[in-house]
Amino acid sequence: MKINDLDYLIVGAGVFGATVAERLADIGKKVLVIDRRKHLAGNIYSYTDKETGIEVHKYGSHIFHTEMKEVWDYITKFTGFNDYVHTVNTRHDGKLYPMPINLDTVNLLYDTNMTAGEAEKFVAREAKRDSEKYGIKEPKNFEEKGISLVGEKLYTAFLKNYTEKQWNTSAKNLSAEILSRIPVRFSHDNRYFMTAKYQGIPCEGYTRMIEKMLDSDNVKVRLGVDFRDIKNEISRDTKIVYCGQVDQLLDYELGVLPWRSLKFEMEKTENSLGEAVINEADAGVPYTRAHDYKYYQIHQPDVIEQKLSIVAKEYPADFKKDEEAYYPVNNVESARLYNRYVDLAKERYPNLILGGRLGAYQYWDMDKAVKNALELAKGLVG
């Protein structure tokens, strides 16, 4: 397939781009998928370590979870999933607590043995007292929202420092809306995705899942290719689905959109975490969480039971031009700048559609990315 002999060019070989490509190819459209990285699957890329058999998530843990049957029915055409259910502990002052905050978290922190009803009333009193203490009526930022939701002690122990490390700014500078998505439970349920009807890890890994999605005579894939290097070779009639950064596409002409990045420090070690993920809530620990990837492979007991682990520490990082952008800094100003870039992209590239987490400037879970890709593909073919 020549670069000017195709119906669609998909820029980005992650789950969004792969879903759009698969749906278009299924109805006979000729599709070229390119990615500037030298591997498929975007940030969900995984590979098997030959020595241990551990499936390593190169860009941090990714757990597929959804309440949408349509998405589950679609994605399971390309992979089987194991029965992994995600749970997370957070370390504070050397002690592990269930996260999100639940009944056990409250009792452990306060050294009490309250019932669900007692704990709910207790936390409400703490939140009311501390809100009055700081004069919080309508929370204007993350810190005020946290205090008004769970009180100062729970907020400071588990939310404040972790979040300030993640965003590299004071919690007072962050939107209260960020915290509205963090649940607080008054039960012993420690499932991270409590309402997810479908959940698991691909038995053959995420990269193999994407390979199967793109396994079609109507799809060609070129890796290690930057759109900016080939854009002049593309026919004006070719429709483009662009899953990258719109500010980078337009050479940061209007300025750099606010992004956050991550760095990973990987180690093969006998010092296992004992679970898949541990969050680090204290300011003195420079990373936000550690991943022990073998614990995702519950369908392979021999992998879990071996002495060796592959542990990755995740460090938040400031974004720099042309480095990896992981998630947007959503606020009124960044939304304004993004919309200006969208208008400029439409003017420069009339056949270009922005999509995916980077293209849409949204922090989507995988199921939301798949859902949006399915809807886009359906709209493209009528």
C-alpha cells in the first residue's frame, strides 16, 4: 500500500487508533497506521521478559475495566482476559492502607474499630469541623475540596502530598473537580474499580491484542514514522485520524499546551512488593507509586511464585517539547488554548480528525478510548 494509495491514515497505533483502523478495514477501507515509536500499542505497550516470563507494562500499569458491554464484547474478539481484580494499598508513615479510602482506611488511621455507620458520621463531623476551621463553604480548589470531603487528617495523609507530587504544584492551585472523581467508601470493599462489571489483564499481553486488531490485508503499519516527516507525501483526498498532540502537530505555534509526563525506573529484583501496585502518599518519597508486574498474571501461577520480580517506580515529570506527554493539565486556560489549536488544525488540515487521549486532550480510561473510537469509526462510514 503506497502512502498516497489509501482511504485513511491513522496517526498513532494505540488502542484508539487501532480500534478505528480495525473498524474501517473491516468494511474494506485501505488504512495505513503510523506511529513515531518503534512499537505498537502506544502507552499500553507490553512485552514479555525472557528470563522471568513477566509481562512488563513499559509505561506503567494498565488494567482494562469497563461497565460497557459493547466495549467488552468488542475488545474480547481480540484477546482473552484473566480474572485479575485491581486493589491498591497506599503507604503512609511506613504503614499500608487500602485505597481508595474505605472503612478499613479510616479505622487504621484513627486506630478505631468503628462500624460503617459510625465511621460515616465520624468522617462527616471531621469534615464539618475542619471546613468551619478554614472557612470553607464552597470549595474553590483541590485542598478545600479534600478537607470538606474527608477532613484534614485523611486528606493530608492520603491525598495532599501524593497529588502535589503528581502535578508538581500546591493542591491549592488545582481544580476541586479533580477530587470529585475520588470515591470514599464506608465498607470493607477494597476493589479499586468497584463498579466495573468487566475487568482483567489480556492473557497474551496488550501488544498482542493490538497486533490482532491490525491483522488485516486492508491495514498496513509503519513504525518509527513521524507524521510531520511524511505529511507532504499524503494525498489531499486522504482522511487523517490524528491521535497525537495537536500543539506538536502545529509546531507549538500558539504555545505549549500544559501536559504532565512520567519517568519510570525499572529493576529486576527479589524484593517483591507483594502486590501489583503500592502508592506512596508521603512527600519524602519522590515517586508516586511502584508496580510489581508479575502480580497481574494470575493465570500463570508459576510466574507469580518465582523469586524474581520486575518492579517499576513511577516518577512524575514536567513535560518538555517533543518528549512523552502522558496526561493533560485540564483547566479553563488550557481548554481555551486547545480549542484555538483545534481551529487552526481544521484550517491547515481540512481532512484531519483529532482523536485519542492526546488528540482530544482528555485523560480517558481505555474503555472510554475504545468507546469513542467505535463511535468515530461508525460516523466515518455512515
